[in-house]
Amino acid sequence: MYKLLATSALVAAGLWGMTEAASAQAKVAPITAVVGGYHQQNFGFASNKSGVNYGTAYANPSGKINNTLNYSDSEIWFGGRTTLANGITVGFDVQLEGNTSGDQIDESYLFVDGAFGRIVIGSENAADYIMNYSIPGAGVAFGANESQVGDFILRPTNVTTIHTLASGRNANGANSAATNHALTYGTGNDQQRVTYFTPRMAGFQVGVSFTPNLDREDSVAYTDKSLQRANAIHGAVNFTNNFSGVQVNASLGASMYPSVDGAAATTAAGNEVKDYSVGAQIGMSGLMVGGGYRKIDADRAAENGTAYGLGAAYTSGPFSVGLSYLTSKVDGQNLTAAGDDKYKQILFSAAYSIGPGVDLIGALFNAKYESEDNLAVNQNSGTGGAVGLHLRF
């Protein structure tokens, strides 16, 4: 933390020095906003068991779930940057969800780049999430981490899962409606925070983040520390390099969420949360294989448990395919039960680039949710497939 403060002081000194170059700055063009993003439409099918409790969006327990789905995902990005006379680059990025969402502005942050590294301030992912390497994906097709599989094969509301192998992320994943009711350490991964990344040296880079208010994405609201966790710290180191045509990627990450102030140690809120991840990839001649492991150390909480996954992806020209397996095992919401909540996912995905920014994508998948109580109303498994178009602009 002291290193981060010291680095920030150096950056501040560099920014102060910009005032001495005022006349030179007049020649630098102001920031011009640019627009980008992506738009994806998928049409698919999946089997879901009847008579399962999928939550209030369905009959409770449900009757019969329709087996076809049109899934849409899109974002519009607004951004810009400028390089100052002293060589420092300053810019911003704002990401607008293209579909109605409870988090309509996905991310909104500014960044400062220079020889000292990179500083990011605002609503953005934590360092250990950004720097993670684990299961490789097939182009822009369905990925194994936070996969759209969870939108086709539904998670019973009483089952807790880990959908991503990157630490620093909501344990239930982006596609899960269940809450961190026991942890309340965040509602996602885009809280307001400050992050610093070192320059990459000999293939290595270090990143650290500080998140003061875990459930906020604006700059004027505080967290009541007697009700929720606050002041989380995230850190990561990764390595990426190519050795005579062999690509090697690896990462280590961790997040620490302090306990709720004044909460008893006999409750989940009274125990700090530690979230660890490790992953690696190796590839050559278009083939990339990799995997990852994640452990959430959260005593007396539903998310206390582990996840791991393995996969491979192959790319040849405009075509790519991938096969992966991901599983998690956690304590579950009924902490007195002898069993665990379990999740298993098998995914085959493919992508074909029709033209610049236009990809035809598809996937076949199987998922299984097991509840610690073994009740039929809390169990689901199914198989499905989807095809779609992914557009980037």
C-alpha cells in the first residue's frame, strides 16, 4: 500500500510539472470522443427440469420452462485520450449497456499512462480480475468463465455457484441472479476504485486496487461499515512472454474484504473474506491450453469453497474452436447441511470471422446444478446449443 502511495506521489509530481509546459500544451489537440462497442444476438435451445425453484421470475416451483431462447448482449463504448507535451497519456472510458440492466452504465473511469505505469480511477474491474489467465476461449464465442451457459440452463435459486476463476469478482458470476446474501461484499465488480499497474518488465507486471465502498458506483455515497464491508484490497502479478513460438501466460491474484465493523465472529459478516486465484496458459501453432483454480475463504458464508477449470482453444485463420470444463463446490446457503452445492459445466464453442468485425458464433453445452439438501426442487441439469452473430464496431 505504501508503494502505491509513493507511486501516486511521483505521478502527482509529474502532473504538476505539466504546468511548466503550458505553452507547449497549446499545440496539443483536446480529447476527442470516439464510439465503439459490440452487439451480439444468439438464438438457442436448452432443456431445464420442471418443478424446480428458479426464483420469482418463474412459478415457484416452476411449471415447464420453454426450451428456446433469443439472448441479446450489447454495449456501446464512449472513450477518448490525448498525449500531453510531457509524454503522459490521459483518457477515459464509459461503457453503456445496450440492453435494459440494473447496472446500466457498466464501467466509467479515467486513466493516466506513462513510463511510471498506468493509473485507473473510477468504476472498473479490480486488478486481480483484469490480470487473470485461466481457460482460453474460442475467439468471441461463448467463454467458459461467466459463460452465457447460465442464461440457457437455469440455476435453482437455492444453489450457490462460482462461475469465474478470476478472484475479485462476485462469487455467483455475472449470469446468476442469486445474491451474496451472507457476504454482502459487493454486487459485482465495477465499484469505484483506484488501481495501479506497474510497467511490464521481463514479462512480469504487478497490479493493485483499493475499493473503499463496495456496493457503490458513484462518487458521493459512503458505505456504512456497520452494515457492509468496506476498504477492500486487491493485488495480482502476471507473466506473459513468447519463447521461440511458445506463448506462456500465468497469473496469481488475491482480494481481501474486511469483516463488517462490530459483527460477531459467529456470523459470515464477522469474518473477513479472502479470495485467491491462480491460472496458466501455454500455446503454440494456434493451439492454446490452460486452466485455473480459485478459492474463496469465507467462513460461515454460502460462497466458501473452490472452483477449477481446464480447456483448450485452437485458431486457424478466421476459424477458432474451444472445449472446456469448469466445476465449483461451495458450502451453500444451508450451512448446517452435510453436503455442498456443486456446479459442473462442459462447453464446446466455435467462431468464424465472416469479415472485419463480424463473427458467426455457436456453442454446445451441458450444465448440472446440485444442491446440498438433495431436494428435487433445488436440482437442475440440462443440455443446449446456440448460434449467433457478434458484431464489433
